[in-house]
Amino acid sequence: MNALSKARSAYSAVKSPIRTSKDMEYETIAHVTRKMIVAARRGKGGFSELAQALNDNNKLWRIFAADLASVDNPLPQDLKTDLSDLATFTRQHTSKVLQRKAHVGPLVEINTAIMRGLRSGAT
């Protein structure tokens, strides 16, 4: 292998796409949402797994709420208000699911809608 072919192979090795913060946010939400769906499908036998997934989802939404409250957050105020309301709903609904008084479906729907927004390029 000569120097030219070594140079070509070294520079061509960087083929992985650059991940943006939206991509990482999407992946994190998707991971937590998958965990909720899988656990819910297991029924009563998956309740402890569901509880852990709900805890992860709650942590995620607490992070979102803190970010939304930051003065440095560039999102439009209307969107920040709507997302803050979703964070509140998520916390309250999670409590009901853990008490076995509600189903996880609305939480999955919310996360799915957020993922669609991230993929559509919406801010």
C-alpha cells in the first residue's frame, strides 16, 4: 500500500453521519418509549419493567421542563408553554399508571408526537 492509498483510506473512513442534538433527543425519547411499549405489552408480569420505563420517562420530562424554564431556551414562548403543560400532564398521568388507574397509551402518544416534531424539523 503506497502513501496515496493510505491517505485515501484514512480520509474515507469518516463516513458516519454527524448526529445533531435533535437526533440524540429523538433517540433518547424513542428508547424510553420502546421500553414503555414493550413493558406494557407484557401485562401484569411486566409491571416492574413498566415502572422503570415510566421512571426513565419522568426523568426525561423533568429534564425537558428544566430546559424549557431556562432563559437561554430559544423556543418560542407558545411552544415552551405547550411543552411545559405536557411535562405536567406526563408527571400526573405517570402517577396514575403506577397506581394502576390509567394506561400508558397517552404517554406513548405524547412521546411519539414529540418524535414526529423532531423529525419534521419543527423547532
